[in-house]
Amino acid sequence: MLKTFSKGGIHPAENKLTSTKEIKKLDTPKTVYVPISQHIGIPSEIVVAKKDKVEIGQVIAKSAGFVSANIHSPVAGVVTKLDKVFDSRGYQIQCIVIKTDAKNPVNFEDIVYPLKKEIKLSPAEILKHITDSGIVGLGGATFPTHVKLNVNEDKKLDHLIINGVECEPYLTADHRLMLERTDEILIGVKILLHALQIDKAVIGIENNKKDAIALFKKLTKDEKGISVVALAVKYPQGGEKQLVKAILNREVPKNGLPLDVGVIVHNVGTIYAIYQAVQHDKPLIERVVTVTGKKLENPSNFWVKIGTPVSDLLEAVGGVPEDTRKILNGGPMMGKAIKKLKTPVTKGTSGIVLLSDDDAHRGESTNCIRCGECVYVCPMGLEPHLLMNLTEKHLWERTCAEDIMTCIECGSCSYVCPSHRPLLDYIRFGKKLTNECKIN
Amino acid sequence: MATPIISASPHLHSSRTSKKLMYDVLIALTPAFLVSLYVFGIGALVVTAVAVASCILFEYLIQKYLLKTELTITDGSALLTGVLLAFNLPSNLPIWMIIVGSLVAIGIAKSSFGGLGFNIFNPALVGRVFLLISFPVQMTSWPNAIENQSKLVDAVTGATPLGIVKEGLQFGETMTSLASQIPSNMDLLLGITGGSLGEMSALALLLGGIYLLIRKVISWHIPVTMLATMAILTGIFWLVNPEQNASPLFHLLAGGAILGAFYMATDLVTSPMTRKGMIIFAVGIGLITVIIRLFGAYPEGVSFAILIMNAFVPLINTYFKPRRFGSRIKIKD
């Protein structure tokens, strides 16, 4: 029996259309729109001005607090303006617009990097490299990595878990990265083990990526501290708490972090970025993005520069099919529907998913028939129907008592509801107002 | 490309809908319906058709003229209530009584609570119990099986197996002396017996029950727990005094135990929402059923037991919550 988390979970159709497609390099866009808030925390502080010439990898916005991150120019070119663009949430956010200098030949990717195995730096130096490189959690949460690695001394850390689950349907960015950058990822794991001064790492991969599991198993055969665990396919296994439970059978306490049970979790994409930063001094300026959809001519995986408009990606896969009604930034379970094709790819963009007319509509919401499915599938042991009901009535003390704040917004409840009730919509709203209530 | 749709995640939905769930239950009830059609003949069809038609009609009238709300007669719930009500009636019940039962089920038990999803009590059972209390004679005159399937009225009627046992034991007979009057377990399994429309063949009902389990419309918790509770309790009495108590197998196969366990107690709206709660609920039903059957005035107690436990569902939902993730250990502040 394969390991998995015990509470709740669903099995949406996988639709991993691009799992055999090698990651291609997307042409450098003519213009990039680099938002200054691509991570959880304080937006970065812009350090360039209009008409400035910038080099590739140059810091253009620097970390503006403890929970914040540096942002680097993904291209060489000229800052044309400091403008606002719509981000994937639909808000207008500040961004730095850089026009690519076509003549500038210096490009990071033109340099061929040999695999650098030796880890020479001290833990403190490694942390500094990660901080400087602006690395954030690439699984989608975009929490600044250096903050996560800053482990308080009184926490007893013993395991590093590498998240290669990729439980979202459609997305294959992590899968391809694991197949194509396996050696680099393993060195990245060793770098982190060294930085954290621990000796156990577990790579968790869902069993629908058998090739990646086999590859990692082969390469880690002689590695003492690194093991690979094949996990039964179940959404939302990529959630930190679910993954820790699945692999180590440890339950992260309510309102706690994996650190509270001695674990730190990082996404494979983040690990690769750490390898690049520590071994080659390369900041986080590009990432793998899956561009996919059932009706797409040529769904693909791309290396994409941060700040590339979504329209560029869609062009590269042969344009938007006629009956497309939803364009998602991220997977279909937790991704955000975007309105403007100018919306840029950010550090947290793992995929662009196109849904056609038959998949894009919500069913009509009818009365709750109290079937209890939402309760059964909730991975956090909550009662979504109750939380929706309490939210409708604005009973914030009760929503708080019913643990609304522990909801991870995985959407399993809305997915299964036979009456198509917008459970998660209400819970999100309830969380926001419960939180405001708590503060006041 | 048309204007993109903007909505919050998740953007996928499973193919399950409330309507499909209702129709799945109807499919599951088909074998049992066919058996009762074979056993009772045209009477079974008449009772079912009248119950279904009047349930849908009352739902329509109430929604359209009384509540003035959106019509939901196509969602399958009124249809299902009609079928389940019919399954709980004798096949020779006067038609006007069936209509009264439907009015009580849809009007009082369902619509007055707020319609689908808001009712506390199982509508079909409320209809049945109302009829049972109001018209006890007609509700307990069961046409005997097979021999009079073509006749609608004035058929030979007799008591159900449970009724025979109850009455017999009260008048000083023993299980041995009653053996010739009650059907064999095999007859009960196949449905060659007397009783309400749908409680005839345990086998046909089990078949549908397994379909519901496979389609995940219901989970095993309620039917298995309820039947196990009944088997254990009646088993204890049977072991102590087999002459004065029927065997557990007889109790499971006779009467409405299987119908109740798989189709009535599992009604999504009126059963608890957690697995833990379902087990408590089902133990309660099994316990009350056995108490009524062994010590009560009625030979059969499944309907009463389910309705009594229905009343406890809000309480069960409040006290048997799912265990919150991460509640085993507390972090120190």
C-alpha cells in the first residue's frame, strides 16, 4: 500500500497532457512586466528609475522587510516605465516594465553551466545566497525561502521533505523539472541539508509520475540520508500539512507549522532555484510554466522569464482556441481565473490552464441536501457546509470556534458538492471577516 | 475568444449532482419494485403510481401557489419520496388514503420545514406513520402473496410474519408451534410473504443496496451498523430463550429492516453528516426497532425508530464532529 494522508481528499481527473513534453525555452519577450509583489509579505522596494539600463540578474527591487524578497531583472534592457498591471487576482499592482535590449548579447542561459557537485559554502553563506537571489516557494505559496530556512534554535528539526507531489490536475512543471534536472535537484537537497545541519531528506512524489520516482530512486541508491517515497495519488497531497502526514505520519498542530513537528518542506522547483543560486550565483529570474488545455494544439512546458505576459505564452502554443472561456493562472483546483492576457508570469506561476466552454461554467447552486460529502473530503477535518451557513449569518465568533481559519482553501468541498454550492467562496469570505473580527 | 469567465477556484467539479443521486436511488429500488409487482400484481403499480403522482402534484401546488418559490419538481426528490412512501404501504390501500399520505409527506414533513434539505424527518416515513396511526386497520391488512395478485380489493388478507410472531407469542404459543404459520427464511429472502409493497424481497433490496454502496450514494456505516445492532440484540434474546423469541435472521429478513437500513435511514437529508454520527444514529435505530418489536404494542418498529432518531440528528451533528486536523497536539504559546 502506497502512503498517503488519511483525512479527506479527492481524485479529480488528472489530465496531465504535457507530462512527456520536454521543457522548451520560451523566446525572451520584447517587454517584461515585473511586479514588485510576487511573494507573501511586504512588496519589494523599487531601486531603479525610468530610463535606467538594467543588466540581466540585476536587483531591480530589493527586499523591504523580514518577510520580503529581492526581485531581479529577468532580461537585459531599459526600464521604460513604472506602471500598474492587473495581476492574477485581478488587482492592479505596481510593476517595473523593461524593454528588452535586442542587441545585448549577455544572457545567463548562453553560458553553459557544468554540474557543480561540490558544496563549499558554509550554512550562513548558503542562506545569504538564497536571500540575495530572491528565492520564494515555487509551489505556489511564494513564501520567501530564506525566512522559512531561518529556523529558530529551540525547534528540533530532523527532516527535510522535498515536495514533488504536483497534485493539481493538468500541471506538469515539477514533473518535467524532476526528470530533466534530477542531478541539480539532488545537489540542491544536499545544499539544504548542509545549510540546515540535518541528515535526513525525503522526496515525496505521487505515483502518477513513475518515471520521476524511478529516476530519483536510482540516483539516491547510494545516498545515505536521502530517500524517495512514492505516494498514492490524492488531492491535496501537495499541501504541506498533508504531505508531512503522508510521509512521516506526523500531524502538524492546528495553527502550527511543519517546523513544530521537526520538518521543513520545500518544493522541487525551489530546490532547483536554490541549486542555481548557491552553485552558480544565478538569481530567480525564470521558472517552468506548463501551458495546457484540452483544446490546445500544442500544450507545452516552458522555461519562462518572470514578467513575461501570459499572451506570449499562449502565442507559443498556437493561440487561444475559439471556445476558451477561462484562463487560469495555476492549476484548476487552486489557480486564479485571469481577465487580462497582459497579466505577467510571476515567481508563483506554475501553469496556465485553458478551460473550454464545457468545463468553464459552474453548475447551478441548489439546496444543501446534507449529504456530508464536504465534511468527508475536507483534509482539515472541517465542516464546510456549516462554515458557509455561519458565514451567511455573519456569526464570526462561531466561525472562529469552528476553526474556519485552518481552512487551506484546497477546494475539495466545492468540488464534490452535488448541489454545486459555492462553499469555498463563502469560506474565503468568512475567513477574511473572521480574521478582521479577531484583530478588532 | 468570448469574454473570459472570472470566478474563484476550484474550477473543476465532480460529475455528481443531487439529481443524479436521487435517480441512483430510484434505480436501486427497481429490483424490489419488480418483485412486488410480481407478488402483488397490478395493485403494486397502482399504489406506486398514485403516490408518485400525488407527491409531485402536491410539491408543484405548494411551491407554485402557497410558497410562490421556484419550482423544483424535476429534482427527483418528490418522485423519490413518492416511491418510498408507496414501498411502505400495503398494495390494497384505498387510493384516497395514499393521496392523504402523500400530502402529509410533502406538505407537512417536507415543505413546511422549508423544502428539500431542510426537513428534519424523513417525509415518506412521516406519511406512512401518519397513515398507520390514522387508519390502523387498512394499514395492517396485507394482501397475501401470489394467490391474489390480480385482485385489487376484497383480497384475502393476513398479518405479516412479524405480526404472526408477535400475536402468537402473546397468546402463549411458542416459536416451534408457530413454525408452520411463518414463512421460511428463504421465502423471506425472495419475497414470498405478506407485508408492505417494498419490504417483500430482502434479496432484491440488498441488490439495490449494494448498487448504492458501489455508486457511493450511501456509505456502509448506517445499514451495516443498524442491521448488526438488530442482529446482536435479537440474538441475545434468542439465545436466552429460543422458544419465546424469533431468530436474528428472521428479524433481519422480515418486516422493514432491510428497506429501512438501506433506503430510509440513509436518506441524506435526515441522517447525520459524519461517519461517527452515522454509527451512533444507526445503533439508535437498531436498538429502538428491537425494543418496539419485542416489547412494544406494534409488531414492527423500523419506521418509528428512524423517525425518533431523525429527531436526534441535529444533536448528533453538534456533538459528533469530525476530528480537526492537528488537534491531537497543541502548540505552546
